[in-house]
Amino acid sequence: MLPELKDLNTLREALSNAPGPDGNALQGAAERNGQLTKPPGALGRLEDLAIWYASWRGDARPQISAPQVIVFAGNHGVTAQGVSAFPPEVTVQMVMNFEHGGAAINQLAKAAGATMNVHALDLDRPTADFTAGPAMSEEELLEALRVGWTAVDHNADLLVVGEMGIGNTTPAAAIACALFGGDAADWTGRGTGVDDAGLANKTRVVAEGIALHGGSGDGLEILRRLGGREIAAMAGAIAAARALRIPVILDGFICSAAAACLANMSEGALDHTVAGHQSAEGAHAAVLAKLGKEPLLSLGLRLGEGSGGALAINILKCAVACHSGMATFAEAGVSDS
């Protein structure tokens, strides 16, 4: 059972006290992998993925039957600075598209056999412009974290979280810069496709945010000052999944920025996660490198919505299917020598 998120320290404590992988399942899965009808290591990274998944589910021969995709949506006051090629109204329109099954993520979740849920967070009340002050109050941050924390289905056996929020590559870039250092230009990309002048403006906005809020505290405080409600909700869901031992496939740049806030707070906070893909957003590769995550896919995606993570569900499903469904040498009556 998950504790109620009464305050931000509850989340910090939940991460610090979160269970690790199941050692017996890890050993059992590794032993089974060594007995399957294939040369050692012949399935490459699929073998590592299956053993990793088994350890978090506490089952040496697991199945994936109930994946969940959650999309969180939020609006950002910093869009008033002209950081996006699209207006904030598009967030509302896309949420309606999600709810009617018309978006890319709907198709990818369906193809992966995943249930999909959508949570819109106060779209008529954008966060504050972080160049003028903190994006959220502590209570606003806590509310957003709670949405993610309670959105995870306790019966899910795999989780992907995605986002929709016009302008949200700007707070993601600011979060990455605040957590990992460097210049604003190192972390700021074109997002939905801003031109050179737009990129220069966006970089200026990120730099102003860092000048005002950089070095302000741990990952939660950085998230409060520079983030957004949907980014906080993703962090809450990823943290809840850790407490529930539900493996998570991370999506793109924005999801990775949310995850980075957790990694900053507690060593091993992301041990239950893998990176679904490396997106076309320039700084995503750098964030994944900082997190020590090797992406499963690299297809030039830059949509968000959880699309890359949902696509990678099938990779993990195949890894687990081979691990749990293949015969051992003994079962197949085949000599392993």
C-alpha cells in the first residue's frame, strides 16, 4: 500500500525507504536464462531486460499482462515569453483528442495492449512564469505530485508516463540545467520546432530561470521552482511505481527531466526504470547519459505523449516472452554441451 502524500517529506521518505529488486527472483531469472535453448548471450540486451524485469516483479518467470500508460497534461505561464511555436490552447485540444482516441499515443498504447488514462491538471490555471518567481507553490506542487501518485494502477505490471503541455520543453531544459549544470544553451532545444530566433529567445528564458532559481535545493525544490504540473505528476507516478515495485519505461526529454528530479533526491530512485527511447530533442541524450540509462530505441521521435515509452513496451514484452516462454535444454531434450 502507498502512504498518503501528506507533505513533500512523505515523498522523500517513500523514496528513501522504497524496496529494491527481489534477490531470489533475480537469481532465479539469471539461472533460468542460462538454461534456455540458445547460446549464452545470443539474445543480447533482451536477456538483461528480462532478468531486470523479473527482479522487480519478484518472479523468476514473469509475464507482462497489464501495462498502463498515463498521460498528464498541464499549461505553463512561461509560454507568455514566446517559447513555443504553438499556443497554450492546443493543450486542451489535444487532451480532447486523447480522450476520443485520436492521438498517436492512443494507437501505440492499443498496439501494446496497454490501458491508457489521461489526467488534465488545472489547464485553465497555468503555472507561474518562472523568470519572475517560482512556477508553483509547495501546495501546488504537492497537488500535482498526488495526481501522479494516485494515478498508478496497483495491479499494473508495467508503467509508461507521458505528457502534453505546450511549452514544456522549456521547463524541462531549465530543470536539466539546474540539476546537471552547464549553460542554458546546452539543454535548450527546438521543442515543437521554433526557428533560430525562437531558439535564442527560449535559451534566454531558460538562462533567466536558472539565474533566479538555480541551486535552490533538491530535486523537488527545483521541480517546484522551474517545473510544471504535468512534470510533477510524472515524477509522482514514477515514485509510486517504485514503491509498488512496478517497472517503468521512461519516455522522452520531458519525462526524463521529471525522473531526474527523483534521482537527485535518492540514490537508486530510478533503478526500476529503463529508457524507452532517445528522442530527437538535442539534450535528451545528455540527460540519459547523466542518468546512466541506455535507450532501447532511437527513431527520431519528438512527439512526447509517452509515445516512445509505449512503443518500447513491445520490446520489453518480447524480452519477457522469450525468457518465460522458451524451453530449457532439459525441457526440450536438447544437449547443451
